[in-house]
Amino acid sequence: MLNRTAENVARATPEPLARKVRGISDKGLAWLFISPTILLLLAINIFPLFWAIYLSFTNYRANRPNEVVKNLGLANYQRILGDKDIWIAMQTTAHFVFWTILLQTLIGFTLAWLIDRKFRSHAFWTTLILVPMMLSPAVVGNFWRFLYEPQIGLFAYAISFVTRIPPTDIQMLSNVSLAPWSIVIVDTWMWTPYVMLICLAGLRSIPEYIYEAAEVDRASNWRQFWSITLPMALPFIMLAVLFRGIENFKMFDMVNLLTGGGPGSTTEVASITLKRQAFESWRTGYSSAFAIILFVAVFGLANIYVKALNKVKQR
Amino acid sequence: MSLTTAHSVVAPSSNSKRIAGAIIIAYALISIVPLLWIFATSFKTPPDSIAYPPKILFQPSLEGYCNLFTTRTRQTPEYINSLGPATGFCDETTRKRNMVIAGPSNFLPRFVNSLIIAFGSTFCAVFLGTLSAYGFSRFKVPLADDLLFFILSTRMMPPIAVAIPIYLMYRELGLSDTALGMILLYTAVNVSLAVWLLKGFIDEIPREYEEAAMIDGYTRLQAFWRTVLPQATTGIAATAIFCLIFAWNEYAFAALLTSGTAQTAPPFIPTIIGEGGQDWPAVAAGTTIFLVPILVFTILLRKQLLRGITFGAVRK
């Protein structure tokens, strides 16, 4: 009864007056709520980005702040695109991104597919599997250096136990051909659960009646997997690949602590090169140009990929 | 055609369940070994930790934890004998290795920095994120989709690329190596996650609640405060934990922008060295102390994990 009265009063009040009584208008409130976030991002993300764009056209060096800054035009960009080391770093990054995503998707999807059988206590074991991905890649990556130690490390010991290769020969971090795989292994160990969790959501989103219909049509299990399970989980798999792809393209912390880019530059992914150029050689202008190129690459690739993802979703 | 009728025709057979269960359990156990090894190493003595073959059974010791919290200097046996009786366990173990405790290590201050920066930035990010998420969820904001995408895109930058100009900017502003600078930076990184996650949570709260409250005479602000916020507590708590975990785990910015007073634990832990190389029991002890809170949060969060790691893109 009381509500009804209030409603009638509210309806009878002319709108401008109601606004005044209620204080701040909705539009004003919307901006009041949103603008602090936008301002913070402008100050901490966008302003520095424009600063980096400006620096990328100069020969500025952060360790010589008093030197006269010269405008170089596009020279930094030209040098980067012609720099052999940069291309080697891009290849190392591509190798890392390709293999981590391939392994994580294969293992992650298989695990999700098995968990979807809903065996007893599957919830507990799923939570246990998820633990590595929540931990700090830096702190855990640092500890993997110990596991990889040729003789005293647990990893080398386990491998030599299985393969009978003497444990002193398993130089995961100092062997030029093994080092790129050492970072792939740790990343796969850490992030397979991530792909698994998203794939599991995909598998659980498939309605059971579709399988029931397939069963009525006597479709084989194999056929059901290829024409129902996989296509219907595909948008989820692609989403997981997108997130992992962006993250691994930027990969810095785990690799920096595990190998530091070495031996030599065999595991020098793009972020490590960037750090070496920017904070060790102090070529601020040059490294800013490289940073801009990387950002444009991630942004462009992600956009193309999202378009493809949306197409798959609509199917 | 007897008991099976109770189940769906497509339910996996008990045999396939058993095999699936065995494989999953095997994977879970293998993948957890490195973490158990960290935990075990933290209770080894330095000689035990580098024994070959690696020791699975050993006499547990707290030496790693002692070494984590102290710095030690080597002394002659004569000097050590001339000292009074050892005070406490750590003193005694150190003396057995012909060393004396010289003072506290930097671990505790670094750990406290981690706490201050993680909680400070989480509070700011969730505060700003809740307001923005409500704004985007309930009001017609011009260019809302573009703004939301802009907020998300700030996360695609490689951290090192952001760190270069931030390094220069902080140097100008005197924010280098300060907790305030790190809190501002982590807030900016986390606010994108907070807005996207919280928008999802607030979208799920029916508008009718606020409308009813406003008809009862609440202003929009009061309705937000008294009806929306209490409904969104689970979402806000989950978002806060995700922000907290990010700030707690972050390494790249911390390593490049802090070196002393504001350094957090992740760049500090790898620098713990003993005599002749890394002091692995102490590193393991630091790692264990650092990881335990995250383990607890992971268990608390398990139902919201999916949402958090996909920026709210996948909900169930």
C-alpha cells in the first residue's frame, strides 16, 4: 500500500524536479563513476605510451639524461627491421609460443575430456591440478633452476632414472639445444591447467540431448567426438589459445629467472631482448621503437584472431 | 536393461570413468611434485639439499628458515667459543657451521612491501573497478564498448614496454622505488580486470532491486550503496582475490622499477645466496612462505577461477 503511494507520488513529480530532489543526475553519476578509472589509465598507460612513441623517434638514452636529444625520424624502426638479432629473438619467441600452445592445448584438452567423465572425487583432483597456474611464474620459475640442476636436481635425476642417461649429461639450462625446451616444459607445466579449465567449460556447455540424438542415430563414439565434441568446444579452445598466445608473446618473468635468455641468446625471447636493450644497453629510443612494434604486432594479431573466433562462434 | 535405465544413455561407462580417473590422478600427482619438492627442500639442511642422489627421506631441519631471516658471517672457532651460550635454535645451528648471525636479512621487509603493495593496489583497483563497472552496467555511456575495449587493451602491452616510459616518468616525479608508485602501477594494471569481472557480476543483479529501492525514496547513490553492493559482495570478493594474486605474483615491473626500499618478494627471493651459490633451503623456505597464501586463495576461489582467468568471458 505504502509502495503504491510512493510510486504514484514519484510518477506525479515532474522529471526535472525529481532529478533535483534525487540530487545528482544519472548521467552525471555515470561519469563520476567511470572517469577516475579512465583518468588513471590515461595517466599510467596512455600518457607513457605516447611518451614511448615520441622517444622511439629519438636517440634518447635514459642513463644520459643531460645529453641533447636528436630526432632520428624513422631510423630506429628501420634499424630494428634490419637487425638480425631482433629477428632471431622473434624466431625464439615464435618457437616458444608455438610449442607451448600446441602442448598445452593437446594436454589441456585431453585432461578436460577425461575430467568430463565425472569420475569419483574429480572435483578434488581438478582443484589440485589447477594449483600451479595460480603461483608466481617468477618465484616458481626460479625454483625450477634447482630442479634442472644436472646432478642434484630432481628433474635430471628423474629423467636419468627413466632413460639411463647419466644425470650429469642432462644439462637442461646450459645445453644450447635443450635450453629452449626447458622454458617450454616449465610453461607447459604451469599453464596446461589454464587451457584445461577453459576446455572443461566448453565440454560442459554441450547439451546432453545432442549426444542422445547421435546415439539414436547410432553414430560411433569416434564420429561423435569429431562431429559434436570438438566443433562445439572449438570456440573455447580458441579463446584459451588467444589468452595463452598474448601472455606467452609477452613472456618475461619465468624466462628471465630460469635462463635469463641464455646460454648465449638461445632463449632470448622478445621481452628479454627488450629488457637488455632498454635497461642494460640503455638504448631507450631504440627499445621504445621495438616496444611499439611488439605492441602493434600483439594488437594486430589479437584483432585478426578475435575476428576468426567470432566467425567460429557464429557457425 | 536392468539397473542401467536409471542413467542417461550417454553417461560414460564405469570402466571408462575408472581409466579417466587413474590418468587424471597420475597427472595431478606428477604435476604437484615440483611444489612438494619446494616444501621438502625448505626443511633440508644445505648439504642435504644438494646431495646426490636427491634425498627423498631426510632429517627435517629449520636451518633454511633460519638462513632466510638472517644474514651470517664466517668466524674462527676461537671467536665462536669465546661467545656466551647460544640464544635460541637459529643461533645454535649457525654456530655449528662456524658462523654467527650478523643481523636480520631483507626478507621480512620485502615480504611486508609485498603485503602493502598488494593490498593497497587491490583496494584501489576494486574501488575504482566497482564504480566503473556499475557505471557501465547501469547507465547508457556513450562509446561504452570502445571504452571497455580500451580498458582491456591496456593489458596487452608487454610489461617491459610499459616499464620504459614509466621508469622515466617515475624518475621525474620521484616515484621510483616507492610503494606509492608500485601501488599506482598495479592499480592501473588490475583495474582493467576489475572492471571486466565486476561488470559481469553486476550485470547479473536484477535492476528491479534498485528500481524498487528508488521508488521507496532512495537516491540512486543510496540504492547503489544499500542494494547493489550487498548483492555484489561475492563478486567483489572474488575480484579482489584475483587482483591480490596478480599484484602478489608480479615480477617484471617490480624487478625493473624497484631496487631497495620498495622491492617486493618476487625479485628478492632469487637473490638469496649462501656461501658458494644459491642457498636452496633458504630460497625454498622463502618460496614456501610466499606461496602458501596463494594456495589458500586458490582453494577459496575454485568456483570463480574460470571467470577470473578469462576476464569474465567464460562464466560457467
